[in-house]
Amino acid sequence: MDLRVPVLARNIPGNAAVVKHGVNGLLFSSPQEFVHQSQRLLSDHKLREMVVRNGKLYVEENHSVKQEKETYQRLVDTLHKAQFSA
């Protein structure tokens, strides 16, 4: 989403918690539905623009690249220290 790429994700709880179907991405439940939703993205320019725009907004409003980078760095540091203190 942050890369301004339309999101097409399997409809499972983790994905559905982030991707709102038809708003900031598209969800699918079967291979046939994946093909159908892919074709929608390819043929409907307004839909594609809308999900890309809303996806980018979702990331900006709900995620902090700086904070996530710091969190992952702390995790790596913790794992590194645990490895050498064992």
C-alpha cells in the first residue's frame, strides 16, 4: 500500500483487518475470485486509483515507518544479545 500498488489479498482475518474490500484493496476467497478481482483492477481505472489512494492514506494514518524501524531494530538487538549471552 505504501508503494502505491493496488492490494489484492486472500480473505483471511489478518488481511481483512487491514484491507477493506473495495476501499483500500480487494479481497478474494478462491482462485476464480482472484482472477475476477484482478480483471476488475485491470479494467476499472477509477477503482484502481481509489484503492491505491486509500491504501496510501491507510498506511500514513495507521503506521509509522520510523517507529516500526526502531521496533524491528530493538528486536534484532535483543535477539543478538540473547544469542551471545546464552
